[in-house]
Amino acid sequence: VLQEKKIIIIGCGAGGGTAAQFARKQNRKAKITIIEKGNFAQYSKCGLPYVISGDIKNFDNLIEFSKEWFNKSNINILSNTSVESIDKINKKIIVKNNNSITKKSYDSIIIASGSNPQIPPFENINKDELPKGFHFLRTIEDGKKILKEISNIKKATIIGAGLIGLEIADSLYKKGIEINIIEALPEILSKTIDKDISNTIQEKISKTINLFTNYLITRIEKKGRDYKLFIKNNATFEKITIDTDLVIIATGTYPEIKIAKEAGCEIGVTGGIIVDNKSQTSLNNIFAVGDCTEYLDFVTKKPISIGLGSIVVRQGIAAGINAAGGNYTLPEGFLQTCTSKFFGFELASVGPISNNLDKNEIISSKYEGLSLPNYYPGGKLIKIKLIIDKKTGYILAAQGIGDNISLRINTIACAILNRMNVEIFRKLETAYAPPLAPTLDVITIVSDIAYKKLKRIN
Ligand SMILES: Cc1cc2nc3c(=O)[nH]c(=O)nc-3n(C[C@H](O)[C@H](O)[C@H](O)COP(=O)(O)OP(=O)(O)OC[C@H]3O[C@@H](n4cnc5c(N)ncnc54)[C@H](O)[C@@H]3O)c2cc1C
């Protein structure tokens, strides 16, 4: 029997919006309300760099589900309204719109409050008042400000060489802007892929842009309309000064947990709200999804919080269905399957990077081959790495760059999820036709290499 459950969702990003849709599909009688402090309904943050580059025409194109869409689906959406706190005893949430405070009763809550941008410790800059010309790219509002400013600039600096920093750098580069990237660690993409894979990208892009790895910004000074950034190498202490017209900070985020923490939800070591594989927090009837949460790495079973839209949406499905009275269980942890494209590189990875695994317990194999049979023109080079468990031969992780790499990595994701042994996986029968794929795909060959290494040891 369907119950007229009152479900309140805090935040209408990918997590909150997805949860609302699946709650509605599960229970047509549920009274669903989304409360969003911003002005927009559900839009894709992931698409923001491509509006800057011009590949996507307009920020409006990023809106996936409008306020009208939610209203038509009988989901009440209150924008420009924020949730101030949760009164668990009376099962009410306290809501603020302009200056008026109201209370709304609930049967279950889904917290989908997202994350906030992290700001590096600049010596002479107040974090709460970033100077004009300094930006994040997290929202449509941020994107509009950047697009307005870049129409008459020559040089831009991106702080942080993670996936998002590099996507933004590529977008600005396509606009003809000279690019500096400053990264505090010795390697780019250090949270996503291993050094031996990222090196290929690092070498190639440093010919196109000014890439400063292992550098920290020490001071920032204004010079007329522009800025001077003083940077220092962590190893050699070499000091360099960079002139720039615009700075974009892409040094990661931290989970927005204020309301959850005050309500008594357990917070994990990464700073996110701990959720289980039903997207349930430590409190009854309170679920949480998305960038504000902490969950397990499927392979290591250690807590992580990495901010991927692909994870957020899956958590949203679970929370929506479960909050509406259904029963949906996610796998015991997330694979962190991800992909990106910048400066002509396609990149994808699944599972933990080597640094997050015990080096004594793994074997890795690498292979470089073509996307098509050697005799067929147009094949492109693919570099792929596979990591397996030394004792069992289970596939744990994979990373690569090259043609259609995300689909290849997705196949390996399937093997990891099913705890497949490399001995079986190397026998996988992949599709073959000269203009599309070789008889033995790079995923098969890299698995075979790993298997042979395993046999030599055991
Ligand atoms: C530029 C960029 C590119 C990206 N590219 C990719 C990609 O290619 N692939 C990928 O997997 N991921 C990507 N991501 C990450 C992905 O976009 C995020 O993981 C995802 O959007 C997070 O969704 P969310 O619902 O958890 O949080 P958000 O989208 O941040 O939504 C949270 C919402 O909650 C609202 N809120 C917060 N507190 C309150 C409150 N108290 N009351 C009311 N409302 C509140 C906020 O206003 C916000 O709208 C990218 C992110 C960015 C910024």
C-alpha cells in the first residue's frame, strides 16, 4: 500500500533532483518538496567548461530538469529558499525565504547539500573576499562571470591540475587565451591516475601551456588591471613571477555538512556525511546523497568522498526509492569510474590509484597498442594499465588514455564489480571488425600480461 509520505529534499543539484524523480517513480502518493537556496532547478555542473569553450551554446542548455518539469511531475520545488536546520524531535525542518522563517513537517529527509570550493592558503589574500578576477567554476553564476571577463583578456591562470582544472584550462585555451596552470604536487591528476599514465599527458600539454607542477603561490599583487602571482617551487625553492589577467581556483571541494552535523548525523574521516549502501545516514529517516557524503571505495572498503556526478546520481536513485518506501541497495562501495577529455587526450580510470593500495599486494601490467588492427589506417595509440591482486588475481583497477578509453574502462569496471579473476577476464571475447576494433583488444592484451606476471610469482 502506498503511503502519503512527506519527503523533503535539501538541494536541487544532481543528487537532490535525481532523488526527487526516483521518489516520485516509487510512490505516486508521496508529497515531495525540494528546497533549493539557489535560483535554478537541476542543471549539469559538468557541462560548465563546455559553455566557456563555446562547444555548448548557452548556460540555459545545461538545465536538465526545469522548475516547470518538477511541477508537472507533482514535485514541489521552492527555490531561493534555504533549509536552516532540522528539528528531529518534532519532525520539522526550519526554512528561510527572504527574511521569513517557516517550519515544514517531514516523514523523511534527503540531504543533498553538495560541496564548497576549497581555497588555497594565499598569504596576503582574505579567503572570504577574493579579489575581482579570481573565480571558481562551480555554478552557472560563476560561469557567466567568467564568460563576461574572458572576452578581453590575454592570459589566464588555473590553480589545480585535477580533472576540472584541466577541463577549464582546455576551454580557455580553445578561446585563444594563454594558459598557466599551477599545481602544488609534482604530478598532474594525482588523485585520478598513476604517475606513469599522467606523465604522457604532462609531457605533451607542457608544450602547449605553461605548466608549473610542484609550485605554490606565495603572494598575489595587483598590477593595474592585472595580477602578479609569486610562485615558489616546493623542491628547489626557485621563485617565479607570473602575470595574469584572470585566475580560476580548481583545488577541490569540501562537503557541505552544517545542517546534517547539527542534526546529529555521523560525519566521517573525509569530512562527509557517512551513508550506507541505501544512502541512509546514521539517523532514521534521514538520507544523504552526493558531494556532501562519505562512502566506501568498492575495492579497498576504505571511506572516500570524491565528488563525481556518476556516483551522486546513483546515490540519488537509492535515496529517492528508499525514502519513498521502496528498497534499493547499492553495491558495497563505489568504483570511482571516471573519464575526461582535454588537450586532445581521452582519459579514463576505474578503481583506486596505486597509492591507495598496498604495493606488496598488487601486480600491475601496462600495454600500448592501437585502437584498430595494425593494417587498418587511422588506428590511434592507447596506453592502458591494469592492477590486480597478487594473491587472488582479482582485477582491482585500471587506467588509460586514448581512443574510446571510457568504454574500455567501463568493461573493466564490470569485471571489478563482479570480482572477476584476470585469468577469466583475459579470455573475454571482444567484438572485432577492421574499421572498429582489433581481434585482441588492448584490454585483453594488458590482462594477459598481468596474468603471466601472476603465474611467474605464484
Ligand atoms: C566544472 C565541473 C565539472 C565536472 N565534471 C564532472 C564530470 O565530467 N563527471 C563527473 O562524474 N562529475 C563531474 N563533476 C562533479 C559533479 O558535477 C558533482 O559531483 C555533482 O554536481 C554534485 O551534485 P550534488 O547534488 O551532490 O551537489 P550540487 O550540485 O552542488 O548541489 C547541491 C545543491 O544544494 C543546495 N544547497 C546547499 N545547502 C542548502 C541549504 N541549506 N538549503 C537549500 N539548498 C541548499 C546548493 O545551492 C546546490 O544547488 C564536475 C563538477 C564541476 C564543478
